[in-house]
Amino acid sequence: MENVIEEKAVELLSRAVGEGATDLHLNPSGHSYEIQHRKGRGIITASEIPVELGERIISFYKYLSSLDIGERRKPQSGAFSLVFGDALYSFRISTLPSVNKKESAAIRFQAQEDARPVAELTDDMEAVNLLLGAAEKRQGMIFFTGPTGSGKTTTMYSVTRHCAEALGRHVISLEDPVERSQPHLLQIQVNERAGITYSTGLKAILRHSPDVIMIGEIRDADTAKVAVQAALTGHLVVATVHSKDTAGSLFRMLEFGIQLEELRQTVYMICAQRLSSGGSGQRAIYEILHGHLLGKAFRCLQEGDPFVMPSELTLDRKEAMQNVPAPYKAVKENPAPPTGTVPFPGCRADG
């Protein structure tokens, strides 16, 4: 029976990977479990399996992730790896108890690979230069924000790889869980049962003299305070903060009890991210708040005024421009001259 459970569990993952899904969901529904695949921003029901089989498959995934199989009352998260074909895939699982005493499970997966150069993640070379320029800073904070599955961790891996390999910096990460093994990082995994929380783990990391610290998520006030102190004492902190947009990350830190002046002294850049599908596959789109615009955002916060990102720099505008056919995009980027001018070199504007 155990072999049957293992085979079915691996089959569900293999089918989802083969169909190009990014997530696999097992959700209890009456007398069965719905097997759902997420593709991009949509989710479809692929099949149904009996409740008992669904429960045992979730237990198998928890076993692979070194989670507590007997604990079904609390949410748990972990990670494991499997080989499909010639590729090694990493899987991140999160379980959630429901009111009917049945667990649901969400599993995100992607091919295990070393971090790619930032320039290979996007077609936006201006964003690449800004990110690499920020990585050269000796201290401060770089925030990444965006919806789940938008590629924030992938970008952070690429930025920290640049720090380690191109700049010769000592980089340590603190993640929950470690999504992908990276040779350029000393990776630490949050383990609350062992007493390693984001806050305690970050304090321990500071005793190992890192130049750059990558934090999987700033999710509470204690972690936020330690991260700010690390940035103030000569470390570059790269972290995700869950918020609606770039400026929202500042509000989030204020909610954690961080003073506005501390943020002004430490935050160097905030990058919102989204994935867009195109002819060359999924590419990252970045909305970057830095420099004088970041200074304007701080002034708006201090004076209680709303901050509005220039429309041409927003994710919505950049994504819309990616979907415009090339000839029309050229017209938009190079508008026609004003009426009454002749667009030929050497000719007078009056004809």
C-alpha cells in the first residue's frame, strides 16, 4: 500500500509539471479531494481522488519535507526535491487545516537551478542596471514586493549571486523554507520547533560577519527591527515585504514600528515585480522606486499626502507595453512630430 501511495503522489506531481503548472493544490471537497493546477493567474481542476487517498498523499509529502505527519491542527510548511527526467525540481509545500478536520495542501515547484544573471530574467535593461547598482551598496536595504509566485525569490537569488561572485561579498540567507539550494549562499532555514525564527536566526547570522543578508520575508516587528539595525551597522539587507505596491512596503514597515527616519536612512530601493508571458517565455517586469522618487515618497509619508508612482514606471504600463505589437510600440515610444513640422533632417519646420 505504501508503494501505491508513493507512486500516486509522484504521479500527481509529474503530471502537473508535464502540463506546465506552477502549483499543485489538494483541496478537500465533500467525500473527495480536488486536484487543482495553477497556470499563470488561473487555476483548473485536473481530477478528483478519494478522501483517504488524498490524506495519505498529503502525509507522504509532509514526510518528504520533514514535517510533523501527526499534526493536522496547525499550518505547516516545508520543502523537498525530486527528479523528473533529467531535471531536479524543488517543491515548497504548505498545509492548512480546514473546519471539517481535513488538511489542504498547496505545493509550488520549479526546476532546481543555480541563480541566473539578472540580465537573463528580464528584457528591461534599465531595471537590470538599477538592481546591479543597488547590489554594489555596502549597507542599506533593498525590498522586493509582489504577489505569490511573481519571482521575487528568483530575483533575490540572482542579485545575491552578483554580490557573491562579481563583488566578492560574504552572503548569508535566512529562508522559510529554503526554496532552492544555491552554491553562492550560506543558506539557513527557519525552524521554529528548533527555536530558529526569523528574528533569532537573523541575530545569529549577524555574529558570522556577513556583508549581505538575504531575508526570505520580513513578516513581524522583531524581524523588521533586527533588519533595520543590520542595515544601520554596515550590512546590505535584501528582503521581501508583502505589500500592494512599492510605496506600500514603507507603510508595512511603519506598521511594524519602524521609525520614518530609520527607513529614510536605510531603504535604498524598493522593487515591485510581476511575471509576464511572452514569445520568449515568462519574463520579469519591475517597478522600481529609488532616488528622487523614493525621497518624494518619504516626504509624502511625512506630510500625510498620497504618493503616486509616475504611470510610465508602473507594472501595469510596462506589462501593457510588452503586449503591444512591435510597430505600434515604436510609434508610442517615438510619437509623430507636432503638426506643421516636417520630419526630415535639414528641412525647416515651416516647410
